[in-house]
Amino acid sequence: MLKYKYVIALAIFFVAIGLVGDHCWIKRIEQRKEIAQLKSEIEKEIKTFNDDKEQLEKLKTNPEAVKRIAHERYYMKTEAEDIFVIEDE
């Protein structure tokens, strides 16, 4: 048993380093999952940004788009029309 004391000590050391502390394997796995989640959120936000940017360009160049947005989002109407708002619950 004494001739393997260095091997046992090194094994205990590597297990302790791998399971305890700021750089342990468990925390690294959790951090990788969090990174993957954050990357998916970034992709979603980039898509939303690009969609909003495209819609803004349409609003700057097309008066019909402004009219449509005013009708759909803000329930604005012209003189000759009535708007009925129906909400689904």
C-alpha cells in the first residue's frame, strides 16, 4: 500500500480539482448549457431586430404601410369607416 501512496495522492488531488472549485467539471457543463441558451437568445433578438429594421424601412418609404400600422396597432380610422375591436379570451 505504501508504494502506491503517490499514485493515490495524485488520484485524490485530480478528483478534488475536478469536482471542487471554480473550474470544476460540473460548473463547466452548466456554463456550456448557459452559453448555448444565451446564444439562442441572441439569435432570436437579432431576428427581431432585423424584422423591426425592415419594418422601419417600409414605414419610411411607403405611406400605405404607415396607414396599415395605424389601423392594425392603434385602431385609427378614416372618416368613412367604423372599427370594431374583437378580443379573443
